[in-house]
Amino acid sequence: MSARNLPQTLLHTSIGRPRVLVPYKFLSLRLNPSEVRTYISLLPPHTRGAVAFKNCPQRRFHTYQRAMSRPEDHQPLKNPPKVPRAPIPSSSVLVVSPSNQILLLHRVRTSSAFPSAHVFPGGALSAEHDGEIPAVDSLARHEDGRAYRLSAIRETFEESGILLAKNKTTGRLFTEIGDKEREEGRKAVHGGKVMFLDWLEKVGAAPDTDALIPLTRWITPNNVPKRFTTQMYLYFLPLPSSPSSSPSSPLPPSTTAAPHNLLDPDETIIPTPTHDGGIEHTAARFLPAAKWLALARAARILLFPPQFFLLHLLAPYLARSSTSPTSPLPPPAELQAERDALLAFLRTPATNDGEVEVLRREEVLGKGVKL
């Protein structure tokens, strides 16, 4: 029998219901190899993989058979595939000290995320403190926004005691607060006894959201139980003796083009970072990026990929001559030059074989595709 003269009922069944064939009609056919290939060509592509070819050496012909549908094939799976959890919106800050060193916190061993690791300050967004959080199916959930910036500043304050805020009167980094009042406010905000913005208003400060430089975004892979979509920021604390009205502006200009960054008798005092009493962290410390990497390579500290990668990016630019917190402080002009070089690197588009790379998201949106 030629394959092109197969009963229409068989072809219609295989096409319309690819998992249900009439066994007796199908198994009664014996086709030679050329007819088998012809028959396969008549099947739609999505059904060909479900057909088995069995060689019968005791016969001259080949039997071409298909598995029957069984009742258990239509039963729900006992262990259905897990649907990946939606990532939790969070933010984190690479805080750069006046000497261009990087702040890391040592997380407690019992932490649900990054236990025992050294991390940048940060945490999950809070609708109560930070405002409206983009919906799970919204593209804005994976983009920089006000809620992400407020969360970054609030979490940095709660976890390290460093307040990335401006004085409402002078516009400079807010430091007009005593240690006792700062610690009381820190605990009150962390405990939910007072809203972060309300506390800032009370002490005469405003969150320095404009000085946060969006750096990268990290999204936890699907196979991890607890996932995050984390917006990473870069924040420069003011240089020593800098009188700038916005000393931590997003794009600090070079010293030659910015006379307002020259030395000034008034110096902004940056409070020493402290841990949160062992709630989430046991230590908070500034060190050069290269020093953090050296400690990780020596297995003295644990760094997860985001921290290691970003420190690796910063190490060639910041605190290159520093080996410890007690290293001599370079002149402000040299520190500013390091920051300028880093920002110039971050502003330079990535290239591949001489061509500027296009971000996947920009490529998709440029074609008018809705995500």
C-alpha cells in the first residue's frame, strides 16, 4: 500500500489529535522504508517526534507504530513543574567614602539571603515607607524609580547608620544630628514606629535621591527559591573639605571645570558606619575595593557574584593607592580624578568588535514589541 493512499481516518486522527491514533488501523500497515519517509513527510512537524520506528530484522518490511494514549497520561502530575516565584523588588547602594573606599556589611549566619556574606547595604522595597511599588507584570518593576531610590537610602540608614540625605537649608549632606538621636531614629524606622520620610522631615532633612547613580540591575535566576530584582546604585560621599552645595552629585565634574569643588575650611564629617546590633549584620566597614577582593580570594570573607563583580569593576579606579583604612589620604584633587575616571568608564557605551552594543530591552522595545 502506498503511503499516499493511507486511510483518511488515520491521517485525520494523527493531525487532529496527535496523541490519539486508532491502533488496529495503524499497526495493520506495513510500509517499506521509502513509504515510511513519505508518511512522515505528511505528518505535521509537531507530531513526527511522537512516532517510533521499529526495525524487525526477521521481516523484509518495517513496522511503523505510534504509542497509544493511556488513561494515566491525562491525569494531573503528582509533582507538577514549579512556577518560578516573582522576584521581590529591592535596591542596594555602593557607598563610596570620602577616601574612595567601599562600604560592605557582614550579614549574620541566620539571614535568609546571603548568610555570612559581605554585602552592600540595601534591602526590599516597602510600600509603607517607600511609596507605591510597581505591579508584578509591570515593566517598571525592573526599572529605576522613586520607590527604589527611597528604599536604597532608607535601608542604608537602617543597616549602617549612614544617612544619605541633604540638609534642607544648605543642600549639603545632612550631618547636623547627634549619635544618640541618629540611633534612636534608626531603630524607630527599622521597627516601623515612624515613617522614614516623616522622620527626615522632623530633623530637617530630605532624601538625596538625585545623587544616586543607577549602576546595574540583578535578577535572581528562576531556580532559586527566594528571588530578587535588585537595582544597584552608586553614591559618592563628599570629598574632604568639599564645600559643594551638592557634593555627591550624580556626575561629579572634574576639578579643573568645577571651582566649587576646591578645598574649604568647613569639612563634612561622615559618621562611622556601624552594624544594626546583630539583627541583620555583625559588622560595617569601609575598605578599598581591591582589598575586599583580596580578602575574598584568600577565603577570609564570602562575596556573592554581584558584589565580587561590581568590586572588580571599581577596583581599577577607586582608592588605587590605599591598602587599608589607615593608609595616607590622597589629595582631594587625586580623589576627584579617580571618581571622574570611573564615571567616564561607566558613561562609555560597551562595544563588541568595534560596534556599540544595544541592550536587549532597547532592541526589543525598538521593534515595538510589548513585554
